[in-house]
Amino acid sequence: MSDLSQLFDRAFAPLEAAVAAKRIPGGVLGIVDRDGHRIARAIGFAQLVPKQRPMTVETWFDLASLTKVIFTTPRILALAEDGVIDLDAPLISVLPDLRQYDAGAWERRVTFRQCLGHQAPFPAVEPIYTYGRDPDLLRAFILQREWRAREPVYSDINFILLGFALERLSEKTIRDIEPGPGFAWSAEPEDTAATEDCTWRHRVLSGEVHDDNCAALQGAGHAGLFGTAASVLDFAQGLLDGTGTSQRSIELMRQPLSATRTHGWERPHEGWSGGAFCSPGTIGHTGFTGTGLWIDFDRGKAWTLLTNRIHPTRHVDSGIVALRQAIGDLINGVR
């Protein structure tokens, strides 16, 4: 435990510096190993405007795109393992109405595996929320839109469609599906790290999802999950010790699908969020609100950095990319 404490103290220093420099309001850093030893520490503020609230290790966070790997990916992989879906089958095996008016549309050939690995040619960003506020109509719009194909990039559309598949198979909306131990689809505002002073909802968001498209859809597979550092570390430990999901699912989460991606997760590559010294057996993911989780299976440890870097606005240089990398390097023994 002393070695973990020394490592933690070293890795916490860049977060302290970022808060002191007012690059971000606050954050929580947590580390856990395969044996369950863990440390978490908070610093700074959970909210600055219109009032100040301190950050604590119990603070809830809008986990943003960590939803993709904590919620959606494990459920899709479990369905595949149970034989409910085939990862190499097209989405239309569950969503037959996807581009239903054009039998030859490329979208009708996109597979579950392609979506998990961000290998389908959807756009990186699409302001779906600007097309209306009716969630059922927006779902129909996404399914029937003629998307312009391009080189595959990281795209929320992949996981929005995977979320639609989960909804169809469960006959529930995403927000009616159990989010998992320690997680929720919203949180008490006073217990949550505030995100943005939203320009179209006209309020500082706290305890409600920040992601614009997820908010308009009233739940989606790419964002919307809330949790604490403890719940994120519990999830990570469950993958490290094999108690959180099946061994087959863990193998797929680690299996490369491209130079940068596995099933759902990111893998080490030049310039990635986990830093330059992660072992090859590391997977990770980040969230737009300032969250991140990295799991090193080779070294038997995981770490999460949860911040509210977009509070009160996303339109600043928070330095989050360099902060994540610096912490990752220090966690991996680089002084």
C-alpha cells in the first residue's frame, strides 16, 4: 500500500497544479489495483457559478462518453456472448427500419462490431438536438437520415445506434434500463460536479446530462451515465479481477480492431490520453466533460481522473489533454 501511496502522491501533483492555475475548477483522482487496494483524493470546486461548492471524493460526475465503455459496450458484448446478436451481423438484424426506404443504403450494412470499434463511416459530430426536442421523432430522424459516408472516425452515432439496439431488445428506453451498481442516469444537483452554463437550456447544468444530443433524445448509448470515483473504480476492479463481466467480454475489450481501438475502448498509441508509458495491455476512454478511465491489465492497476473542466464553459483551453497524459506518465513510474 505504501508504494501505491507514493505513486498516488506523485500523480496527484499535476491535478493540484491545474486547479491552482485555475485551468479547471476541480477534480478527483483515484487508483485501484487488482487486489482492491485503492486511493482517491479530491481537490478544488464542484461548482463555481452561480455559487461555490467544494469537490469531494463522493462528488457525482456526468461521465459523458465513459457511458460507451461502462454501460453500452459490456451490454452489447454480453448479448453477443448469449447468442442474442452476432457482432458481425448488420444492425438491421435488430433495427430493420434503419434506412428502410433504401434497401441498398450503406448504413444497412454497418455491423455491431464496426460500431464498437468506430469503423463505420459516420460523421464525427452531428448536432442532432438542433432538429427538435421530441425524442421519438429524433430517433426516427437518426434511423432514416441519409448520412454522408466518409473515412471512419470516432463518432457518437455508432453508440447512439447501439443504444437503439439495446432499447429494442429490452423493450425499454435507455433511462429505464438499470445503469449498473453505483451508477445512475441523473444525480442530485447539490451532490454533483456542475458542467456547463448551457446556451440553449439557459442554466448551469448539474445532475442532468450535459451532452446535447443525449439530452434531446432523453437517454442514449453514447452518454448520460453518472457516477462517483468509487463506482468507476469498482467497475475497473471488476475488469481487473474478472468479477465484473465474463472473460470473453474482457478479451474482446482488449482485442485490437485498429491501431487505436478495441471493442469499445481506446488502446495505447502515440499521443493517446493515457500517456506515453502505458503497457500494451492497457485500455482507456475519456469523456467530454473532463472524465477518464484507464485500465492496465499487464500491471494490474487502473486509474480514473474525473474533472469538471467544462464548467462554466467548454470554450476555454483547460489543458485536459496534457493533464491526462502527465498523470498517466507519473502513474506508470515516469518521474
